[in-house]
Amino acid sequence: AYAKQKNIAIIELETAAEQYQINANQSPALQIYSLKSSVNLPYETLKSQNTALYTAWSENNTLALEIMLSPSGIPEELSEDFASFCSEMYEKRQKKMADFVIKSLQNGEKIFLMVGAAHFYAKPDILDFLGEAGYSPENVEFKNAA
């Protein structure tokens, strides 16, 4: 509402359909593995994993986030498929997002970029790409006032 009131453009860097397509492009074997891995976990376990992810993000706990986002337990026969998926899900998307930021900065635009936590912790991350382009990005810790 604030952006609309101030006539500030909101630009979608990607659509939900693009994200769905990345998942749909996984190999059938990796899709089956992922589905089985998800549905075989009790609801409380999934809930606690999401809570842990949120807590690590909200506390800027880089180490915990990197551990949570690192591949673990992927069967050897799916390692290539998983690496390909990660390249599409993270590396290529993060490069695209960083390229948007770089272009905006080069055009003298002021931007506010909001992305999910994984885009700052799954390597290479957005900040890595900005650094490679000659910028000096830094992660600013948010202190929750609550």
C-alpha cells in the first residue's frame, strides 16, 4: 500500500510460474525422492524445521542458515541431478537478481530488494555476484525491537 500511495514501482524479478518450472524441470527420480522425503516426515518435524529456518534468518545466524541450506542425505545416484537443480534454483536466479541490482545502480536508480533468505546463504549468493561486479555489499544485521 505504501508503494502505491507514493507511486513507487514494484517490479517482480520473477514469477511464481518461473519457480514452479524450475521444480518441474527436476529429473523424475529427484522429484520422487524429494516428494518421499517430504511426506515421510511428521508434520511436527516439518514445522520445527521451518521454525528453525525462520529463527536462524531472524537472528542473522549465517552458520545455521548455511548448514540448513547445504545438501545432506542426497543419494549418490541423484547428486548430479541435485547439483543441476541447485544451479537453476539458486545460482542462476541469484545471478539474475544481482544483474538487476547492478543495472539499477548503474542507471542511478534507488531500489529496495526483498528476496528469500536462501538467496543470501546458498552459494554463490547475491552478495557474491555484486562483489564480483566491483561493489562492496555487506550484510546488515537487523535487530528485532520486540
